[in-house]
Amino acid sequence: MPPAARPPRTAARYLARGALLGLAVLLLGLTAHLVLLSGLEHRSAQQTGYDRLRADLAEGTAPVAQTDPQGRLLAPGTPVALLQIPALGLRQVVFEGTTSDVLTRGPGHRRDTPLPGQVGTSVLMGRQAAYGGPFGGLARLAPGDRLVLTTGQGRHEYRVLGLRRAGDPSPPAPAAGRGRLVLVTAHGTPYLPEGVLRIDADLVSRTADTPPAAIRPGSIPADEQPMSGSTGSLGQLVLWIQALAAASVAAVWAWHRWGRRQTWIVFLPVTAAVGFPVADQVTRLLPNLL
């Protein structure tokens, strides 16, 4: 009995198989990026940020307001403080802004709140698991634990009041002329958050001078709110997806025309080189506290 004839290899079949290959590369790249590579990216950003902040503190040019000396709003990603939590063994550079992109580098300062150490309530947001998960241990904090922040105005010490989740009552407002710090992250299973966790702490050291606010409270864009993603890099994502699709279709074609060994040698590094940037851009769309 003659063997059954193989269906002809049409362009539609190449496209379909290329789409499946591209999807597999994207899922594998996203998993590897979130679990493994994002931590390396975070560590590198922290070292760069620490070097810059240390130099600014030594030169007396570290930020002390929502604006720079020329009156312009601080650029997102500007190092503004060094956060230390002795109970967790945590030391992190804090950057200006709370978009998903900024929080890949480390904790971020919500731009419509005063800087740590100043009068009023300062808000810092950080990731629970991805990109080093700097705030992943916040649930272990207890009332009385110390938080220390170093800014251009000196060293500021806070004491934890307590933890709260959705539905829990907020603590009484700080006394007039005093400061408070709120740390914000996700809670629940890592990479599958259930909601938002907040840690309230009162300033127990001297209050620093507080410049007038340049950003009205509550006026920051939606992508800087807790559990929001960033759509600012959608254009780059589309271009990378197109490159990944082209590489995947070409790999399927080469599999049938060149052979398996040649295809692996040529297209494995190509699809990896394209797949990881796609995964990196996709993570920017995910919740910023992930």
C-alpha cells in the first residue's frame, strides 16, 4: 500500500506554524525574563542608581523637591533617596516615579507626594516578585520596626505603625507639621497578586524643610497608580513582535528546506535575540507592583 501523500506546504501552513513558534518563544521568554533576567536587570539599575545618588549626596545636588533647581519636574527614574529596612536586610535606591518602567529599577516615589522626611505623607511603591521583588518581604514587618531613608536633606527615621489591605481602616492622620511614609506593594501569590498591601510608618526624626508642591495631589496619570501597566512602549512592542513573527516564519521555512540541524544553529540565537526584547516590553504592560 503506497504511503499517504503529504499535504502541500502552503504559505498559510508556514504562517500558522510560525505563529505557534512565535507564541511559544514569547511565553518562554516572558517566563525566563520575569523569573531570571529581570532580577539581573534590577541589580544593574540599582548599582547605577546608587553610584549616581552617592555622587549627588556628596556634591550636595541630590533632589530635595519635586522639581530641580531650574524649576523643572524631576525626570522619571531620577534617584531621590536610599531606603534601608534593617528588619528585612533591605537597602534600595528609590527612583522618582511609579510607572511600570521605573519600578523595574527599584522602589519608586509617587510624584504627587512630598519627598521622605518632609511634612505630609510620602508614598513609595515597589514590586513584590519581579525585577528583584524589593518589596516582597514587607508583609513580615511589625509595628515598631525602623525604616531609614537618606535624601538630599539628611537621614530620616520612621517607625512602622502597621499593615493594611483593602478594607482595613487607615490610621489617624499624622499630627500637624509631621511626616508619614506609606510603602505600597502587591500581596498574595508571587506573580498572581490578589490586591495591594500598604505599610504605614510615622516620622520620628526631625522634619525637613518642605518646599511647595509642584504637582497637585491626585493628579498623576493612570499608569502611575498602584497595579497599573504602562502603554508608553506600545510602538516598540509592535515593532519587536513583527520582527519575532518574521523570524518564526523564516525558521519554519528553513526547517523544511535546510534541515533541523541547520535551523537550530541559525535561528535559535535569532529567535532568542528577538524574543527577549518582546518579553521585556510585555512586562511593561503588566501591573507595576507585580
